[in-house]
Amino acid sequence: MTEFPRVARLSTAAATLVLVAGLQACEAPSGTAQGDGGSGDAAQTAPAMASSEAAGGARTGTEDGEWRYWGGDEGSSRYSPLDQIDGDNAMDLEIAWRWWGANYGPQVDYIYRGTPIKVGDRLYNVAGSRRAVVSIDPETGETLWMWRMRDNPRWAASTRQNYGKGVAYGEVDGRGRILVITPGYYMAALDAETGRPIESFGEDGIVDLHRGLGDYPFDPEMGVYESGDITSSSPPIIVGDVIVVGNSHDRGYYPEKKENIPGHVRGYDLRTGEQKWIFHVLPQPGEFGHDTWENDAWTYTGNISAWAPLSADSELGIVYIPTDTPTNDYFGGFRPGDNLYGTSLIALNADTGERVWHFQMVHHDVWNMDNPDAPHLVDITVDGEEIPAVAAVTKQGFTYVFNRATGEPVWPIEELPVPQSDVPTEQSSPTQPHPTKPAPFEMQGMQEDHLIDFTPDLRAQAIEIASQYRWGPVFTPPSLWEDEDGTNGAFVVPGANGGANIPGGAAVDPETGMLYVASQRGHSVISLIPGDQRSEVVGGEDSNMEYVSRGPGGIRGPQGLPLLKPPYGSITAIDLNTGEHAWQIPNGDTPASITEHPALQGLDIPRTGKNAHANILVTRTLLFYGEGRGQEPLLHVVDKATGEELYTIDLPATTNTAPMSYMHGGRQYIILSVAGAGEPAQLVALALPEGY
Amino acid sequence: MSGRATRGFLLALVGVVFAAPIDPLRAQDPEAEARSTLDGVYTAEQAERGRQSYMKACTECHALAWAVGDVVRSWEGASLYGFFDVMTRTMPESNPGSLRRREYVDIIAYMLQVNGMPPGEQALSTGSSRLRQIIFRWSDTP
């Protein structure tokens, strides 16, 4: 018999008290809180907060064996309280069914980034580059219905065709509806039972999200904003009767234009699809934060998308928005200032879109340190004080933990001086926030001790390879290709693909307050070139920006080996009640490219893990992880209390994204989205044998 | 740790060793050392096709110039197969493994060309064993 424990939560009254205390804290900034000067601003939102609380409603999602949100529950815990599968029987897991999702677009898909939700007796997911929506029988894997948007030019132009992460579920008058955002940036509402568009929502079930962002240049022929590509790969999140919609943009490594559309966040009526509010992630004149744009760049530039999935606390009535870098990722000379709300966590009143609090992780971001994962909500006890918390894991390897009602950091976050840019016209921020706790979960910055160390020769070769670039701590700024000091750019460690990121992200256990973070050891070498050399160096057209990067890539170490020493990827357990790391394990065995490498024969090589983000799921007693893109097709079963690896289970292909788990017909299932070279996209359902 | 047999299709047990063939990065056959990327292991036509494929599949994240220099140089001493293996497992990011085998090999040919490694009369093979027998040698290596 499986139990479904409820998450211990603060009462509404207690939350209100915490909120009031937090507002007072805002009025006496400690130097660690963000939103300086925002005490009055925050106070203005208090009545709306109180109104939202009155609406009530517990955070929900994984009760009764369901998985109602991309992240399980609305707080994106990615935790299932189920315990039918445990450490004594997980070795007997077998494939209950497989569902094939490779042919929902003009190409066979060898990647599957969608995580299903489970509501009632149905699974719902997206599939393929057309981002079809499918309803699947949770017991058999049978396709029950499929919907996809008719072919349209905006789909063809979308840069996020094959990145669909999933769908959202809501109810109107007791009837379920599925919400999806398409690659062309339309939002569709489908009847959960039939898959038919809901005619009373938008226009025959569709809302055009390329409307309502503001007075920006518009191309009526294509029906899109002219300056920039905006779409979304994540599902929206539903809070009460409001659908909150984020967005994503084209990559910002070396854009041709500094003009871009800002990724403003919007709320829509769940019943009608009518746009209810807009929150300007690039503040307009008169709005808080507008003065962090020190010239006129706010009139024409953009990005600052909320591309990762969103989280919410419907009891507090708050939606949590992680944001991206402003245009472009590695150079901001044309946009002096801190550039709110770039690279921030924003807490908005979900009913009104008003800002409750925010924290900017990176001022004037020129490192592509966009927030890459849904914020994780959890209630913790720190030094005897109960705190409703939100934890954000990041590409720079920091975990930022806040009181989610007030935005007050749980542990001090210090503004520390950082190296300054010498790129002409760039004005880097003199300081950046550094959390004092928890400790970083991944290697940060470049120094000699971080380089490959299997042998002194390999270390020496690595130093030679790395010596043509600048080294420094985590916020070492990008520098010029062929700089007069003889360097060709600067290391960013962890870099674009390192630290935490969306495929692995994190999971948090609401019963223990333990956060589990999947990270990759990585680096970028960021070299800037003049914009008028873009066509020659990058391809395509020149850029109207003074500088663009040569891309986010890193360099190999000697003889095709990794430049940095292992572990190449990790899973770290962090006790959010204390801020201390509980354990850290490599994310898999040592790959053949290491064990078979001629230069390493006869050496005692430690378990290195894999150069990928593990795809993790946490249940009552276990942590499961797949090895992630390009790695071995294995599911690892780990004792979550100790980090001990218990078993590995073979899969048809490697996992690509976050798994999920649900209970149906008395049987617990684990769903893995898998694909890889030669194995098209599919869902694999694991369960114990029937009658076990 | 041991376990008992499962009934699962394609599922094996606890502690199962990855069963796919292990591909050494470097050729094991001593004669293979005779062939390196300096020996004209691809054709100019192939490199041109590779340039087209690179423009189509890679430049969203990798600049044309990224293909020049360290990204190839650091593979010095390793076989082409290791490079091919990483590419086919992880690239392009939007749909890894989705290019034809021939396209991946053409892209390698392009990357050899832009790094000054000479073309020859015979095209670079798509066969894994052939790729294993060709070693990266940097053109300015003494």
C-alpha cells in the first residue's frame, strides 16, 4: 500500500506573518537583498498578495499518484512520494511499454526533450519538431489522441522546433484542458478528453502570442514582431485561473542585430485566453528598474526570456520566473547598466503580474549565465526558523536560496568585486552576487589545479593549450580574439554547457529539504570579434554590434581528452536546512574514451562520470538518473540518503530529459524520454512485473 | 551486487556492462600509424560538401572560424573515429545523430581542409574501422 504524504506547509496566517517580516526586511536593506530602493515598491504589492492568499489553495501536483506539472508539482520539486519501487526491488524493473514519438515532424527525431504529465487516467506530452500534443494510456502506452497545429510559416522559421518540454493542465467548470505553446509561438487549449481545440478559448482554441507584447515593429505579412525571434519551448504554468506564459529567443552567441524583442511575461485568462496582464522584463519608463538601462538601449534591444519552465505557489499567489541574459550573451557595451531583469529570478503576483520581489543573479550579464532551470520550491527549517524557500540552481554552479514569500536570501549573498572587462566600450559591473551558502556544486573559474591531472605530461600539455586564453575566477569577463596581450579570449568555467542546466536541473525532496543537483563540468572560451567581421568569422551577415563572440564552445585538452580534470559530471545532494553538501557522486562510470585511451593505459583512473547532465528523478527513498545526451543507455538507481549506487538498468537508448513517475492501477511507473544515435525518440515506461 | 534475471524485454540486470563495441580512440594496428590526416585522406569535393553541411547544421552554435585551430589541433594523436563518435552522439544539438553518416564525415573533411591538411584522391570513408585507422596529425607538427 502506497502512502501519499502531504507536504508540510505553513498556514496562510504563518505565511502572511513571514511576508510582513520580509517586507520590513526590505525596508532595511542589509546589502545582500536585491531591489534596492524597492521597499516602497514591494509595499505597493502587499494588498494584491493578501488578496491572492485569500483565494487559498495548496500547492499541488503529485498527490494520488499524479504528476500534474512538468516538474511534478507546481513548485517543480520533480519529486514523487511513491515508494512501490524501492531499493529492494528496483533491480526487477522491466519495460511495461514503449511509445514511439519519432515521426511527429518531417525528420525522424533522435532527441526527445518532452516530459509527460499525468492527470487522472491519462498521460499528456509533446512530441517531435511539430510539437504535436498526445494523450497516452498510462497502463498500455496506447495513443488516445493527437493534435498538432496546421503547418504555418512561423513553425518553419522557429529556432525552437525540437525543444518542446511538455504541456500544462487546467480545469474550467470541472473539465480538463491541455495548454501547449507551439514552436511558432501560438498557445492552444485542447479538451483533455478529446484533444479538440476549445472554441471559446482565443480564436477557435488558439491564442496568437505574437500579439500583445507591446508597441514593437511588426511584420503583418508574417504576423510576427520584426526585431527578433520569440517563441517558447516550455509549457506555461497555470496558477488559479491564470495561465502564465514565458518565452525563448534565438541564440545570443553572435546575433546579427542588437535589436531584439524583450521577453515580457504575460498572464492569460484560463477560460477565455484573453491577455490579463503583462510584466515588462525590460522595464519601461516609470517602472522599477528602468534606470538600470543607462542609455536608450531599452528602446530597441531585448531577449531576457523566461525560457525555462516556471514554478508557482498558488497559496501565496506567486509565480516564479527565471530569466535569460539581455542581447547579446557575451557583449553589452551598447547597454550600460545592470540591465534588470536580465539573469534574474522574479516573483510576480500571478493574478495581476505585479512584482512581489526579484533578485538579479548576474548584473549586466556578459557570460551567458541565464537561469536554466525551473525554480524549486521547498519548505525548510534553518536554525529553528521555518522558511518557505525557493532554490535556483545555475550555470555558474551556485545555488541561490530565498524566502519565496519575501525574496530575502536564506544565507547572505555578498556583492564581491570581480575582474573588469577591457573590451572597448564594455562597462562591466564592478561587483557580482556570491552566495555564501550553499557552496558551489561545480568547479568554478580557471586555474592550473583545474586542468587534467592524470599524468604530469598531460597537465603540461593542457597548460600549453590553455595558456593562450585568459584565466581567472568565475566572473572573469570575455576578452578579445587576438588581443594585444597575446590572448585569444577568456575561460568561462563552468561555461555555456556546464553547471546546472535544463536537461538535468535539480529535484528537491519536500520531506527532508534535500536538493539534488545534476551538473556538468564544463567550460567555454569566449573570444570577441568586431561585429563587422561576423560574416567572415561566423558565416552569414555582419553584425551591427561593436562585438560578438566566436561562439560558446570550449576547447579539448591534449590528445582529444577533456581539458579539465574529472569528475566530468556530478550529482550533488545539498541539505537546504543547513546549506551543507550531504554527498556528491560522479554521474556514471568512466567512459570508454578514457579507459581505452592509449595515454592512460596502466593508470589508476578514478570513476570520472560523464560529460553530460544526468536526468534525475527523486522518489520516497531513491534517486534515479539517466546519463543524458550522448552517453550510455543506462538508468542508475541510487540510495538518495547516502548517494550509494545500487543498480544500473539497461535502456533501449539514453535518456534525454527529466523523468517522471506516477501510480496507475496499483502500479508505479517511471517514464523516461529516450533517444540517441540509431534509436529514435520514444517514451519508455518502467514498472515492477505485474503481480510482483 | 548481484541480482536475479528479469522478464523485461531489452532490460538486463544489475551491474550489466555496456554491451556496445568499445571503439579505441587510436588505431591498434601498427600499420595504421602510416596514415595520418597529413596523407590526403579526403577529397576537395568532399570538403566542399562538408562546408555546405557545416553551414546548414553547425553555424547556429559554431562559427565557421571555430572549426579552425584548437578544436582540431587538440585531437593530435587521436584517431578520426573519436571525433566522429562525439559528433554523431551529440550533434547537432537540435537533433543529435540526425545527419547522414556521409554528412558527418564530409564535415570532418571540411574541418581537415580548413586546418591546412591536404586533400587527396580518395574520399574519407564512412566506415568506423577506416576512421579508426587515421590519426590526427597537426600540419605544423615537427
